[in-house]
Amino acid sequence: MATIRRALLSVSDKRGLASFAKQLHQRGVELLSTGGTAAALAAEGLPVREVADYTGFPELMGGRLKTLHPRVHGGLLGRRELDAPVMQQHGILPIDLLAVNLYPFAATVARPDVSFEEAIEQIDIGGPAMLRSAAKNHAEVTVLVDPDDYEQVLAELESAGETSIDTRAWLAAKAFAHTAQYDARIAEWLSRREQDEAAQFPEQLVLCYERQLELRYGENPHQRAAFYRHPGARGASVGTARLLQGRELSYNNLADADTAIECVRQFADAACVIVKHANPCGVALGEDALAAYRGAYRTDPESAFGGIIAFNRPLEGSCAQAILAQQFVELIAAPAVEPEALAALAGRPQLRVLQTGELGAETDEEVELRTVRGGLLLQQRDVARIDAADLEVVSRRAPQTHELADLLFAWQTVQFVKSNAIVLARERATLGVGGGQTSRVYAVRLAALKAADAKLPLRGAAMASDAFFPFRDGIDVAASHGISAVIQPGGSRRDAEVITAADEHGMAMVVTGIRHFRH
């Protein structure tokens, strides 16, 4: 029998605590508690016994030592029949229910001004120990870490007089997950305090994520999927954005929105990025969000159909109306959505609208992860940026001022296109994007084809390549379409041949020394 006669309540999150404790008391359950929780229960007029009174041992060291005592852990761990003699011998009373949630360590270290001493004091010791004891003995003890589970436990007590073994097993699993996540967050924080390579890539990698959504399916309908959020995530990102309207987000929505948001955040001027199948198909800068959208859309109207659109400026009513009049869109993301825009978008209730918050805020995510069968890849996030001073002119002709601006814009965009990647641009807007090709010359051809389909002339345009040209053929094809300037990393064994091709065509070429593969 898992009858509850005695409960120990010690929680930092006091949601629902008073009501829960009152109903336990009405069922004749003795209440044990510590510190602030005991004070909160007493303030509600509930009879509560301090743990220090029960153990006969006072709280020490400013509260660091209070529940690490045999009468506490024996009461949680003791097998009611097998260990009854030793429990009686040592005055250990059975504790049948434990409700504990831990010091708010993650919330504390998320504060940018937190001190080391403050963070250390938010590392809970007694709480995880009690949770593990109770969860191990879930055959007879009900363990709670989440106030949202109080009602289910009370309902079972009301209907059956006890909790079921299935419920106790489920709660025990939840408790172990809670302590594992808690320890993972501490280990991660301690590792990241050191700003060297060894700390960024520790020998033992501990991950800590919380499930936010169970998705309808993954990339395809036959694949199950869920979305997990890092508990320490801060700043604007797809993981912290708020869904203002529309259907629930899908796996592909989240992946594409991440690409669009990360691409658009890097621009200082008003920008719009349209993404389809994880590739930007249109990117443009403008005087405002509407002008940027028009420039991005004209690049590839066919691919924009059913795409994801992201802005780095608030979405205004006129821009929202232009989108609705122009195309079908799955999701729109913006730092803020004006009331007029939201009213216009409400006419398409299935359209997902994400409010990201200010994109200039730091996200505090320096690494990215990718799973492979049997393992995990971890790397620094590609945040390398360049400006005009970082470029080396390798051709006889240096780029003109307007060409240089287009080269830098194209370079910022190509970083978010799947390799092999080519971006053609003019007047701070893409003309053609060629991504995901196994041959770089075919990426050039694809980008030029996209521009031709959209009836966008390429004469005088700039071209960015995410990696070096292994042969001169990519330059020759670009020149045949009127491309006048090229930006690329350089570093090929045939750089001289490639530069010679640029000179033969009268093209300006600059190299960055940085590659932007994206697989």
C-alpha cells in the first residue's frame, strides 16, 4: 500500500503549494518542511513540523546543511516492511510523499550580472539528494518536482486513497530527469566560465534542454519529432520567439525560420530574407521593411511561394498587406508586429506569425550541434564577419564603390546558403541564388538561371562564392552573364588561373581568406 501519512514539502516554486498542503492536511497527512516553505505553510494556518525539529539537528551553515540526515533519507529510502525494524530502532518515520523543486540555478546564471558567489549558492545539494532517495523508492514513495502534477496526485488520493504504481513510476522518472537536467546545467556553466578551447569542448559533454513542443511530425509525416529549448537561452532567436497567431509550428518551419532569422539579424539596415527549404531564395536591404520585402521577393517569386519570411524591423500594416497580396507564405518572423499588421494577417488564421524581439540582443549561444548516427558533432557557430578593410584585391582592377557594397552584401548572404553556394547581387538585393550543388560551376549556372527566370539582368552585378573556385570555369560562366565583380575566400592551388580569368574579363576580384561552408 502507498498510503500517504507523512509528507515533506520543500519548494522554491510555491505555485499551488498552499492548496496542495491544505488538502493533504485535510486527509490527515502530517506536514514536514524547511525554511521558507515551512514559513509559508504556517502563514496559511497549517500545522507544520520543521525538519530540524524532526531530526533533532539544527540547520547549519546558513541553511547549507538541513536535510542531509538519516531520519530524512531513511524515511524516504526505507522499505516499509523489510526495513521497519531498523527504522523503529533509530526513530525513523516513513515519509510517503516528497515535493521538492530545486534552487533556481538556471535563472540565476542567466542574469548577465550574476557573481560567481551568487551562482554557487544556488547549487542545491539536499534537494537533489532527497529527490533521488524518494525516486529510487517509488515503489512506496510519491515524489513531485512540478506543481502542475499536484492535482493528479490529489485526484488519485480522492478516488483510491493512494497513488498508483504507474503514477509513482512516472513521477520518479520525471524526478530523475529533473535532477539530471539540474546537474547538467551546473556542469555546463562551470565549463563555460573558462574561455579557452578546452572549456568550450569539454572531455565529457553534458547537454541540458527542455521539451517545448511535441510536433505533429518531423521532416516527413512518418517521422515523430519534438522541439527542445535550452533553459538558459536568452536574446532573440527561433527558440525564444513568441507565436502570435497561426497553426502550431512544424519541424520544417522551425528549421527554416532559424535560417531566416539568423541571416536577417546580421544586417544593420532594414532587411528581409525569404527562405525555402533551408536556403535563402531572396534577400534585400531597403529604406524600410516593405522596400526590403519587395527586393527580396523579386529575386525568385516561384521559390518564395510557401516560404518563410523574416525581417529585422517591426512588421507594419502596409508590408503585411503587400505580402498577403503577393504570395502564399507559411510563416512571418519579425522583432515586433504592429497592431495594423496583426489585424491584416488575422485574415489568414493558418499563417504563423512569430515575434522574435530585438534581434540585436545577444543570444549567448557560441556553439552548434549536429547529430550523426552514434555520435554528435559540435562546432563554434560561424559568426565570422568582414568589412572592406579585411579584403585583399587580387585582380588588376579594384572594385568600384558600388561594386564593393554589393560584394559585401552578397558575402553576408552566401554564408547562409547551402554549399556549394553562389549569390548574385546588385544594389543590396539578390538577383540569383545557387545553393546545394555538388559542382561550383553548376551553382553559378543555377544562380544565373534563377535571375533569368525572374527577368533580372546580371550585367554589372556582384558574385559571392562561399569557398574558393577550384577552376576558372565558374569565372568564365559568370563573365558570360555580365558579372563584373567577385568575392571569394581564395586559397585554391589554381588561384592564379582563376585571377587570370577575372583579369581577362575585366572583372574585379577580392578575397576574404574566410570560407563559409554550410552543410
